[in-house]
Amino acid sequence: MELFPSNSNIDFLGWRKISIAISIVLMIISIGLITTRGLNYALDFTGGVLVEVAFDQPIEVAQVRESLEKGGLHNAVVQSLGGTREVSIRLQPESGGNQAGNADKIAADVLAKLKADRPDATVKRHDGVGPQVGEELKSDGMIAVVFVIIGIMIYIGIRFEKRFAIAAIASEFHDTILTVGFFALTQREFDLTVLASVLAVVGYSINDKVVVFDRVRELFRLTRKAEPYEVLNRAINQTLSRTIMTSLTTALSMFALYFFGGPAVHGFALTMLIGIVIGTLSSIFFANPILYWLGVSKKDLMPVSKENPELARRP
């Protein structure tokens, strides 16, 4: 089954100036949001105590926040857990204190403050994480992302050629920055499951690029006089159905996970959905224009003879 004929001739590279300009603007905006607003790091990274509370009757998040403020628990982060009867309450670590070590006491204190206004409140669960552990997880997560990108660059450079590696890494930075920028914009919690999904987005995104790059290499070797512009356009068109079908089937899985998997996996599924959209578009409108501007040509993919490299590179 093909959504688009393999012999279609859509001029994707003809839009390269517009698509690259849009990508650069979005990257600048995302970097600006990350540096100015920052990420709303979850308990995994900040340390503190997380308390999940259930109510027999619907309640507004504002009411919960008001009850905590009235009871002396200030700056609590209160969020709905996918309905009107369950909320999560995150208390950041106080200077000089160890909230993680007093999780039971703090959860009991939170419940007491809420019961003063809503006797139907019950604690479903509570967790505590020390601030030092949170900082270590944050730094280890950043290191993991860097090592993944470096590994991809080395792999693409060995399998293809340095121009392909540069285009792939530029695309990976693009996809990662835009995905993380979404969390800086919306201030949704950034926890370990979201970090894991960012790494999954990096792997998923490079998979699309490798498929297109492999077709580019194949077309260069099969054609004698085709120009790089024509080869890159043909490669995108011939892999377009595969790219769209793969993205749609993966997105359907993530939709199911988001709507039926429960609040614990909402962050993972949402990040994957955003990453799938960004990665699919960047495979078509970002990676190949970068490859074209880097000057990839047939001779770059021809085997080099030890006796006379120049002769071996002639088409």
C-alpha cells in the first residue's frame, strides 16, 4: 500500500529556503524559552515530596491550592490527574530541610490541611526524593542525550559520509530543541519518563533520516548524470509513503498510550507524539536541504582506489 506513488515528483527542495527559515526561527524561539522560562522539572530532578490526593466529589485545583495556602503550605505545585477528583501536590525542598526524609509526615500534614475544608480527601500515594539525587539525575540525563547524539554522528559518518553525518546531527539538534522547547512553552512537568521519550525521539528521528539517506546513496550510484537537486528530491518522493505510514502507525500507538495508559505515561506519550511530527517534517524539509547546501555529490559516495583515488572518484 502506498499513500504516494513512488514516481511522484513533488519539488520539496524548492521550499528549502522557507522551511529552513521557519526551522531556524522555531529553534531560536525554543532556545529563548528554555533559557528564560526554563523547564518545569518534576520531583525526579528537583527533590521534595509528591502527594497524590483523591476526593469523593469533584474539586477544583484552585480550591486545593487555597486550602494549602491557608494551612501554611506555600508554593505547592497542584495539578489535576486527568479528572476532577484526583490531584498531585508537589512540594519543593526547603533550604536547610530534608523533605524527602520526612515524606510520611509531610503527606499527613497535607492531608490534614485539606481535610479541614474537604473531609472526603484521602492520600493515594506519596514519594520523596532528595535534592542531591535529583541534581545527579538531571546531570546524568543531559550526559545521556549528548552521548546519544555523538554516537549517532559517528555511526552516520562511518556508514555514509561526513556531509550526511553533519546533516543528521543538525537535524537531531533541531528535533531535540523543538521538542524540549514545547515543554518550556507549556511548563508541563519534565520528569524521567519525558527524558526517556526525548531519547526515544532522537532514535526515531534518525531512523527516518537513515532511510532517506540510504535512498540518496542508492540513486547516486544508479544514475550517471543526475544532479544532486534531482537525486535528493527523488529520494524524498520515493520514501515519502514509508515515512508517513511509519509515523502514522507510531502516532496511533502513542495516542492509545496517552488516552488509556494513565497519567504516569502521559508525558512519555505526548513527547513522542510531538517528536514524531517534528522528526517526520525535519526528514523532509530540514535534513535534505542541509545535505544539499553542504554540496553532496556522486563522487562523495564512490569507493576510493588506493592506487589512484582521483580516477576512482570519476563518475
